[in-house]
Amino acid sequence: MECKEEIVDLRKFDPESMKESQRISQLVFKLNQTMPMTEDYFRILKEIFGENLGENSIVNAPIQGACIDNVKIGKNVFINSNTLFMARGGIAIEDDVQIAANCQLLSNNHDPYERQILTCKPILIKKGAWIGAGVSIMPGIRIGKHAIVGAASVVTHDVPDYSVAVGNPARVIKTLDKTKFKE
């Protein structure tokens, strides 16, 4: 994954982008008010994520965020409730990922001097990763294949494949035995 920074000036939105943003916001509101795991729920979820929602993946409401249509979710992914997707920089979640409740995926941040300017970098969560409850993942971060991020961690640096990272800021505390994973 190339982690290219993109700069966005919040004062310069075109009408079409604003209209799409409003549409997604209204769909997210509707999803958050709909009985979970019903036909209506899955229809709205599909309308929000479109082709970016992989087969057999579940996203539990409520969700919040911006540019949620910039989130790509692989197959067999489970995302628990209260996830915040700040996705202007893009968020890619590969197959078989588990994300616990109350996580924040933050692919954008404000310039410290010009607050109407966003600096955006994509987040990538690789196949089979497990993100614990209350984790915050900062812009431009890559979570490795089958990596684990412990609950309440703040991820400010990439987490290598098969690693366990915990804390604020998160740091690697051990490496998992990759021969124990079925590929």
C-alpha cells in the first residue's frame, strides 16, 4: 500500500460532493435507527457501502463518520458497534478481520495551523487482523496480517504481520507463531 498524503481544503467542496455526503449521512442515520439483522438493515448497509462491502461481512450499528463510502470491507469481516470511520483518506479492511466495539479508524487529521485543511492518509488493515475494543488507528497506518491490537490502544506506527501491539502509543510486545494460522 502506498501511503500518499492528500490535502483537502474543507472550504472548497463542490455541490455534487456535498450532495453525496448528505446522502451518506442520512443513510447512516437511517441504519442506526433500523432493527439490526433485518432485510431493511442489510439493504441500507449495502446502500451505504455498495460494492465495497464483502460477502458475509457484518457491520453493527451504530456507526458514525465522514466519507464512509471510502471504506472498503473484505469478505467475512465483523465490525462491532460504535465504530467511527473518518475515511476521507480511505480505509481498506481485508478479509477475515475482526474489529471490536468503540473503535476509531481515523484516516484524516487537521493541519495544526490551518484547521480547515485536512491531511489524509489511507489506513490498511490486513487479512485476519483483530482490533480490540476502543482502539484508535491514526492516519496512514498499516495493521499487518493476523496482527492483534489490544483494547484501548492508540496506533501511531505500523503494526507488523503476526504481531501483538498494545498501549498508548501502541508498541509490539510479542510475535505470534505464523505456522499456527491456516492459510
